Amino acid sequence: MKAPKVLIGMLVVLIAITALTFATLQYLEINADHYVEIDVIKVGDNGFIFLSNDSCVGIVARASEERAESIRMGVDKEIGTRPNTHDTFAETLKHFDITLDKVIVKKIVDNTFHAEMYLQQGDRVLILDSKPSDAIATALRTNSSIYFNKTLFEIRKEKIC
């Protein structure tokens, strides 16, 4: 009589592990109705960054000159004479077999954008709160997708052409 209870217990544990795995991996899916994928990034003078999926209409944001320069280097796939923090973080992720699955710029609070970095190692997912400039600079070094909240994008977009 104990063998069936043990088998039932093992089955319950297996179902729980499977459910947790699927619940964790669901964070990696992007709903195209809610997010715009960013694939055009331009860096201008004085820390201005242009983010878009179109070369003429997008979000213009400001970052510190140092962060803007790091984003520009990421766009150009350039590493300076010494690696910066974003280069080092990207290499650390690679070394530990962690994938930066995506970056999502989710909201704006008090005129400050907020982003999340979705990191994955096997079935484990870690979502980190991040400054968008840091998340974007890292995503560019890891060839990761960058998404922007679609409603926020529509409200804040500007024409630059």
C-alpha cells in the first residue's frame, strides 16, 4: 500500500515542478499588442537617445553622457581600450551561461523611464529592475531584444524627420 502513495507523491511533485517551469517561462513571452520592439537606436549630442522601430518617429530620451556613450559603443559594437561596466556585465552573463532574453521599458514615473531586464539560466528566470540606459547598453552587447510599452510609446513619440 505504501508504493502507490510514494508514486502519487512523486507524481504530485513532478506536476508542481512542471507548473512552476511553465509559470516561470511565461515571463519570456511578449504580447505584440502591448509592446513595440525597438530596433533603431541613435545617439546624439549631450546624451540624447532616439529609440524606435521607424527611423523618423520614436522616443527621444536623455541619459548621462557616459551612459549615452556606452549605448553608442553598443550600437557600433565597439569596446574601448578598457571594458566598461556594461561590457563586463555582458561578459559575466556569458561566462555563467545566463541569457539576457529581453529588456522592456515599462513605464514612466515623475518623468523617469523604468525598465526591466529578463535574465534566463536554464528554466530559471530573474527579472531585474534597471535604468533603461543600463539595460539598453547591456542588451546591445548581448544582441538581446528591446521592447517599449506601446501605450507609452504612442503618447511620448516624436517625429524627428
